[in-house]
Amino acid sequence: MDIKEFAQKTIQRFGTHDPFDICNQLGIVILYLPLGRMRGYCYSNENGKAVVLHDGLAEHEARVVCAHELVNHRPAAIACR
């Protein structure tokens, strides 16, 4: 599956293209922390999953980084269910 097909299936499955909404639907917590030079990362442990974003990102940049980290969390399961 190419990236365009993956995006289309993800939007169809979740009814949105907003990565923050998709995280919410998947139960992935979004945290904002001072990360220095890092823009974001994904984290998971026995207590759950989180996308951690740099607290200094502009809203549009945070959206892009969130989408990137969301795919890192669930590369196959997001669109293929």
C-alpha cells in the first residue's frame, strides 16, 4: 500500500484527517513538553500510549509532527482494520 492509499484508508476509517482526533479515537494521549531540539516522539508502556510534542511548536507544525508520530505508533493498524 502506498502512502496515498494509506492516507485515504485512514481518513475513511476514522472519519477525519486530523491527527489529534485520530489519537483521541485510538486512546493515545497527547502531551506537550519542552523537548529542546526534538520536535516530538511516541511513547508506549504498560499504562498506555502517548505522542509527546514540543511545547513550542506552532499549531500547524504540531499537527504535522503529531501525524508523523501517530504513524510511528501504529504503522499497519491505523488504516488496516
